[in-house]
Amino acid sequence: MIEHPFFWDIVLIVAIMPLLEVAILRDNYRVLSPVTMFFFGNLTLYIIPYLGHFYISPDWRLNLLDYHQFSVAFHVLRCFLYTYCIVMIPLLYRLSKSQPVVMVLDYRQIRNKTMFFFVFVCFVVIIMLGVGVGFSPALMIDRAIHPREYTFVRAGVGPLTHLYFGVRFVLMALASALIFLSGKSMFSIFFFVLSAFVTFTGGTKASFILPLFMLVVVWQKMNWRQKSAFSMLRGTILFGTAGVLLVLTGFLFMKGHREKVSGLVDAAVQAVHYHKEPYYLPLVIEHFPWTPYYTYGQIRDTFLAPIPRAIWTNKPNVGLWAIYFRQEFEPTTVFYHSSTFGCMAEAHMMFGSLGPFIYGIIWALLCYKLYFYMLTSTSFFKAFMVGTVSFWTYLLLRTGFLEVNFSIMMMYMILGWVFLRNIHTVYNEETEDGEPSPEEPGQESLYGDLSSPT
């Protein structure tokens, strides 16, 4: 067995905290909650790669680290996760006293918006697949099937790429709402599957789990039935397992032909070794002692990142990846490669040794606010925001909050606000005798829950 520093307290806190969440919240616990997603992200990015390296199959990158470098990585993770838990546990007790409500929407409005937005998304997908390949039908189809082979096309068209990904979040939120408002009709289910297929087109591996994730978030706001915390925990395990299988399927689909990934087991091994964050975390701290200039540079680049090169032709390289990490660690990698050195690397570059503590507090407050909206809000836009940011938890843990990620999330929120802010919320008190109108057949099963919301 490879000698390594003690880190089982980190493993235990990642395993126990989701169970503690269930015990504290009880009836207010929700499937795939922001807290659950936070610990799932850390489990995927750090815990599983380290455990796999030490006890199952050594990873060639981690083999290059020595005892001291592992100690540095574990110290940072320990400070980050302990701070998060110290702040989050009192907030969970506060959430346990919240009064959850059910969100009921206008059926006709959702139906009309969903149909319109489906056409709009198809138009955006066609434009996105065609840009950079001359709108050649053969190349567009090949790009839809093998998107990883065309990542170079994204250089210089950042805003269009972000719009392309953002509208899919809105579409899946609307398609999910339509299912429950229509009484789970065959048409609405078919339309959801068709919309999900559109989100897969030319997307990333995460696109395979987006439809399921958004469906779960909307379901809990629109068609909630009070269940025990144990039942909801089983739901999290069930949906989490389905999500992992979908991600591995996406991994197999997108990388199998190029890297000879032969099955789901092989895809799982490749996915574990795919994460570079456990390796680069101690190296970033070692090679880049913190200075205030790093903080200034990240704040500056966060404002510069959204400006497209089509407007600013001489725009300099921005971001930690292009300015620091690439030339130090991966100089042969193409410039349009995304930086995945981890949120903890960003925390170090922003605040030095205080980074894990500050980011632990930020993550706890973010998860609390999302959880609060998940329980108490009747706004469809806020439900969309919860689903989008919670879904992005893993990606934010991989890449950080700032630079291009900040502009991407702002674009997603703007898209949601533009298209979803005026969706009407219908209440039981507004209907005569507590019954929905005949024109809204799918809402009958929902109104019964509003007399005593749970």
C-alpha cells in the first residue's frame, strides 16, 4: 500500500454530512438538494480519485506527487469542508423550520411558452452546429454526434456557445413543468424526451443528466407529496444512481470511439482518472505563492471575459488557465482548452491560505439560499435558478466561480429572467370552489395539495 497522509476524516465528513442533512431537515429534506450536490461534487472530484489511487489502481498523475504534496492537498480540503459544515449545520436547522409551499402554474401559458421555446432552441442549435463548419449538413451531423472533435470551433464564439447551453436549461425547465401540468399525458412525456434529445445534440457529457436533474427539481416544486425523509433519501440514491449511469453513458458515447472505452466499467475507471484537480491542487499552491496581484487579476478578468473577441480583436488572454496554469503545467495544450484546476486552486489564487475558509463560507451560504428557494418560493424563475445552479455545482467545484464562469451563470440567469419571470402562479384561492377551470385539465391533481401546503 502506498504511504500517504491520513485523510479518512475527509472521507467520513463527505459520507456523513448528507445523512446529517436528512436527520436535521426530516420532512423538509429534498431529493438532489444543493447540499447533497455539493458533497457529491467533492466526492467525485477528490475523494474517489484519492481512494482509487491509494487502494485500487494508482493514477499516473498522482504517482508524481510526494507525501508532502498530498499533505498540502488534504490540509486545504480539510479546511474547506470543515468550514462549510460549521456554517451549514446551523443553517440546516434554520431550514428545518421553514414552511414549504407548492408551486402551481398556468397550464396554457406553460404550454404556449414551451412550444415557442422548443422552436427557438432548435433554431439556436442549428446555428451553433453550423458556425465554424460552413453549415455543411454532413459536418453539422458529425459535430452533433462527436462534439468533442469540434471544440476548436468554439474559439471566438463564446457568447453564442453560452447562449446555446443556456437556452437548453430553460427548455428543460418548461418541458418538465408541462409534464405535471398536463397530468403526465403521453404527449407531454414524448415532448420532454424530444426536448432532452435536443439538449444532447452537440453538447457535453453533463448534457445527459440535465433533463433528469431539472425534472426532479421541478417535480418537487409542482407535484409535491409529503414523504418521509427516509423515502426521499432513497429517491436521492435512485436518481443519483440513474444520473451516474447517464454520465457514464455520455462518457462512453463521446470518448469511446476515440479512447477505446469499451463499456461502463471501463468508462467508470476512465472517469475517475479523468479528473486532474487532485493532482494540480498542491502544485498550484506550491508554484504560485499568493500575492494581492492574483486577486486583482481574477477580478479584472471576470469583467473582461464576457467581451467577445469579435468586438475586441486584440483582447489579451484572460483567466488563470491562459495566464498562469497553461504555461506552467500544460504548455502543449490548445488555448481553447477549459481550465479544470478546481475551485480550491481559484480560492488559493484569490485569498491565499485564507481561501479554503472563505470559499467554505461562500459555498455554505450559496447552498442555503438555493435550499431556501427550493422549499419556500412559488416563482418559476427561482425554481429554474435552483435547478441551474445546483446542476452547475459540480462544474463550479471543478472550475471556480470567477472569470468566464461568472459571465456564463449571469447569462443563464438573464435568459431565465427574460423567458420565465412573467409565468403566472395560480393559487387555490383564485379558483371558484377550489376547482381548476376546464381549460386547464392538468392542474386538478395539484390544487388538492394547496389547502395545507407541506
